[in-house]
Amino acid sequence: MDFLRYEKLRSLVRASCSEQTQRLVDEALAYADEKLGGLTRYDGGPLLDHAAAVAAIVLSEIGLGRNSTVASILHDVVRLAHKQLPAEELLALTTDIRARFGEEVVGITVSLANISQLRLKVSTEQADNFRDLIVSYSEDPRVILIKLADRLEVMRSLEMFPREKWRKKSWEAMNLYAQIAHKLGLYNVKSELEDIALKYLEPKDYEHIVAKLEESADERRAFIARFLVPIEERLARLGIRYHIKSRTKSIFSIWTKMHKQHVPFEGVYDIFAIRIIIDCPPEQEKPLCWTAYSVVTDFYTPNPKRMRDWISIPKSNGYESLHTTVSAEGRWVEVQIRTERMDAVAERGIAAHWRYKGVGQGAQTSEQWLSRLRELLEDTTQSLAQRFDAKPASGEIFVFTPNGDLRKLPEGASLLDFAFDIHTSLGSTCVGGRVNNRAASIREVLHNGDIVEIQTQKNQTPKSDWLSFVTTSKARNKIKSFLREEQAKHTRMGREELERKLRNWKLALTMDEAVAYLVKYFKLRLGTEVYALIATQKVDLGTIKEILSRHLSGEAEEERRAAVAEAEAERQKQRSARESASPQDALVIDDDLTKIQYKLARCCNPIKGDEVFGFVTINAGITIHRTDCPNARRMREQYPYRIVDARWRATAEGAFRVTIRIVAADIPGMANHITEVISRDLQLNIRSLAFGAASGGCVSGTVSVEVPGAAVVDTLIHSITRIKGVQRAWRIN
């Protein structure tokens, strides 16, 4: 182990740390050298050079302590182990590091390895998401600070990297890491990252600004000297201890202003700033800063719009300073007034506040600033998330597409949510996918850093049960929208199909009547649900026809019974009227035909309920004829003296035979349909049935049926004529 190679780091440790820490750092260097032996950087030097340089930045420029320094030295060991070693060997390595250097060091190195495995993609639109993702991996706030030091060292050494890596690493430094450094108050780190990134992203612009700054350097120094003369004299008379820095704007800041304002280098007026740094105890900081402000504005006119007071109300990252812009010799000069403590915080971030002399020392103080930094990280992530009106970062996860695009989803999101987040068509046809190269269902819950691939099928469509497990509003809205469209389509298709079938079936039902009955039958709420059942073929149309036919038969039977009852009541009324008006010697026909000398004529077959009369024969007694009998007219004209009035007794009961002639289409099963209607539906006895062929593709025949009276005959004929294919039906003598 060549410790002399890393003497810079070791001297920094000796200057600021205990002997125990010095021994631990040397042990970490030796351990890393053993594990990384033979591995080199792009310039041919040992890979450990990078880790040692990061540790030096962490210790001297950011101000972290022992565990962070040791973790920085070991971070490449754990990073490469994550990529190359099987799980058992990786576990053994982390166990060894834990035993040698402690739990905190292992936790920091593992988190750094996780961030290194992120496949960051150059995408301005997703820069905020990538920043959120990096911060979300930093449960220990020291992790993000070490990662910033790591990237700063990479940018300082970028010249040795292959040219094809320059642009990607520079874009990440400018858009991701510099912005995080800004949020944490690490302004020096931010400015250096941006300047180096600009050098590689816009080399011509960078060189142009550098050349212009060099050209105007002498003139700036002369102006600053003239500007400070009256200020320094007044501050000296007031007995204020101070020193002054003049700071040129960062190259990136100048370049940004030139592009935003569309001006050349000469059009940027506040190229430099004067910083007055006061040395005083904490209780005198505010009054002395405002005294210095008064001195400056006594000699130079301030621009009230450019006044910034971050002493009364410091920034969330701890930054404190008074800023003003004054006019001198026709140009604007920015003046910053702060104390030594405030300057340390501004230069090195919030860590400097807690390490600054006089504020506090020791482990408790370290915990204080780490706690403050943890709050700051949370605020940073939430402020980024608020731009998307999203949940706080604690309720979010970040997942990748196979191409490296980053997607931000709420915690608990499923693979299906991810598919809909990419594109509606992808979500609608999603049947599953692969998570980290492992087969997964659409219900799979995703986790931070997962790499997700979606699998689709053309015939897949959104299902209503998907709503039970998706969590994003986009997925829910798209699924509901599709289901509404499908319902509308099914409603239209189902209604058209039912209308067409009702016309073909020739059922005595309107569309509305049919749908109303089907809703009741299937115990649904809406007619649209009936249409959906038909459109999706969940109910066969043959079943629909059978249901409606049974419904109509039931209605017909009810109508028949009501009609019979009404007709019987009417006949009873008429009989009563006739009985009261007719002569007392009128023949009363009873149900027992054996007790009196009369019989029913075969020429017209009268039955109870028919209008009848009696005809006295010579040898056979009295025969009863219907008033519309074919022979009635002849008998009344030739033998009026033999005509006897007759009527049926109201209480008469019996079975009478009636014959019905039927003409119907010659189709199979016609006789069977007729017998079913008579026997099953009307529950009447059939005495005879005869059919034969007729002209025009028809059949003709008769059926003799026993009925209780004439009222039933009308119902019988009506029921027969409603049979599909029956053309005519009538009673014959």
C-alpha cells in the first residue's frame, strides 16, 4: 500500500481529526487498495485515486466527518461488488465492512451503490423526476452530500474520460447535481459543477466568456480599488473588523444572463460582486451588518428593487446575507454584506454553520446539523413534487422503462398503473409484464427503482375489476371512460338486435313493453343492462324469445279468463232478463237431458250459451237447434206451429263438443303446437283431430274439443289463431 500517494487526504485528516480517525482512514485506504487491486481509471492511475479524492472533498470542502470520509474511500468497493458479486459474496463483504468500520459506513456505501445503479437519461423534461429519485435514495442525508462530492471529482477529472461520456456526465452535473447543491446551500459546489459542465457542453461560449473576463481583469481591479476607497476609510473609523473579497460571477451565470437577456458579454453589467465580511461575535452580527450597509449607501445610490435581506429571515438552507446593488461610475455593482460565520455557511453549506468556531463542537452538534440537513432534504423533495401537484415524496416511487425513461408514481402503484402512465393504449391492452426481468401480473405492486417492461395483446380491453387495484387517477379515469364507451356501444347494438328480433318474431309486444318485462325478469335496474346482456351474448336470443312468449301466454290466459268471466256475467244478465220476460211455459234446458224428451240437433250442435229454440218432431220428441242453424229458417217458415221457445238454465253444467276448422301453413310440428295450446294452455279435452293437405302449401283440418259453454269457444279460437303459421280458425256445425 503506497500511503504517500494519498498524503493529501491523510494530511487533511491529521489536521482536523483524532488519532483514532486517522488510523481508521489508513485502514480503509489499505482495505480499498486490496479490494480494488489492479483496477485503474481512464488515465491509468489506480481506481482508488478517485475514492481518495472524493474523501478529501467530503472532509475539507463539504465538512463531513469520520464515517463519511471512510464511506467515501470504500464506496467503489461496494459499488463494484453490487455489480459483479453473487448475493452470498456481497453479503459476506458488507458483513466484513460492518465489523471493521461500523453500521453507518455500510449504510452509506450501500445507498451510494444504489444511486450509481440508476440509469439516468438525458431528458430535460424528466430532470425534476431524476433529482427526486436521487434524493429519495438518500435516507441518510450524508449520502447525497458524498454523491455531490463524487460527481464534483468526476467533473474535475472529466478530461481523462472517453469523449462520448463528456456530454452525458456534463448534462447530469448541470441539471441534476448542481440543482441539488443549490437547494442545500452548497453554492461553491453548484457553481463549479455548472462551470465545468458548460465547458464541455458549450465549449465555444465557455472559451469566449473566459477570454472576455481575462481581457477586462485589469480594468475591473482598478475600478474595484476606486470603489472601495471611501468605504474602507469609513469602516476603519468606525472600528469594525472586516475583510473584503471581490468575486467575479460564475461563467455559467454570465452565460445564462447573456442568453436570457439576449445581450453580448458587454451587456452584462453585474459581472462581479463586492463582499464585505465582518468579524464579530454572534450577538453583534445584525447591527454591524446594517451599519456596513449604511456606509455603502452613504457613498453610492442603491437600487431599491435589488435589495435582499436574508439576515432578518434566512433562506431555508441556512443562507444569511445582505445584498444590495448600487450605482457607481455609470455601472451597477452588487455588494454582499455578511459575517465570518455567515460566509462559512454560504461557502460550504449548512455543515459549516455547526462546525464554525463558537457555535458548538462534538457529536451532539454533528447530530444537530444532520437533523437540520435531513429536514432540508425533505423540504427540497416536497417542493419539487409540488410542481406536479403530486403527493409528498414519502408517498412516491420512481420506476424505469427498459429504455431508461423515469416515471414517478404514487406508492402502491401497480404494473397496470405504470402502463397507463406511459400511454392509454398500452394500459388498455396490457396483459402483464416483466419487473426487473421477472414475469409479473398486471396487479404486481411496484417498488422504487424497478425496471418495468409491459406486455400487451391486441384483443385485451379494460375490465371493470381493474378499478379495484389501480391507484393513479389517470388509470382510473381511462378505464372508466372505456367502460362507459363500451356500455354505450353495447346499448346501441343490443337495442338494435332486440328490435330486429321482435319484428321477426311478430310478438304482440312493443319494444318498451318487452324491455320492461325483461328488466323485471332478470332483476336488473336499467334497460341498458338488458341491451348489454344481449350485445355481449350473456343471454341467448332464443332464451329471450321463450321468456317473452311465456309472458304473453300468461297474459293471454289472464285475458281469456277475464273475458270468460265478463261474457258469462253478461249472458247471465241477459238470461235473467229473458227469464223474467219470457212466457212461463218456455222449455228450460237442464244439464240432465235424460229426464225430459228433447235432444240436441246434430245439424248445428248447440252448446250451453248458444241462442236456441225447440222443434217438435213426430217420432223423436223435441230437438234443440241454434237460432243460426242452417235449417232454422226453413223450419220457422214451414212449421211455425211446431216451434217452441227454449233457453238454458243458468246453473246448467256439462261438457259440450265443439268442432273448429283450421287452415294453417304446412310446417313441421303444426299439429303439435295446436294440441299444446288446447291441452296444456287452455286445459281442454281434445276428442278428435284430423288434418290433410290443402292448396297453396297449406294444411286444413278440424279439431273437436269438449267445452263447458259457448264463452270458451271464443277464447279457444283466439288462442289457435295466435299460433305462428295459423291463418284461419272458425267454429263449424
